[in-house]
Amino acid sequence: MITVNKREIEYKEDETVTDLLKRMKYNFPLIIVKINKKIIPKKKYSETKIPDNSDIAVIHMISGG
């Protein structure tokens, strides 16, 4: 199991951050992803695999004025 935004979901072996975002239907243009409190750079999403038992925070930034 992994936790995404405080919700437990099934762990998938070899799943990358990009894969997880697709599976969870997160398609916001401005997103920050933290795995176990460590920020993952956007350019590394496709190569960063998610370990089992991870605590993941997906934060979407909203712009406005």
C-alpha cells in the first residue's frame, strides 16, 4: 500500500511518478510531488519509482490574482 494525499491505494511495482499521476487522474499543469517529504523534480517524474509504503503528497498550484 501507498498513501496519496492521506488516502491509501494499492502499490504497483515499478510504478513511476508519471504513472501514478495518470492513474490518479492528476493532470493539473502546475504540480508538486513529494515522496516521504522529499520534493521530486518534475524532470525526474518519469524515472522516479515509487517505493512500497510511501507517503506521497500531490499538491497542485493555483495561480490567480
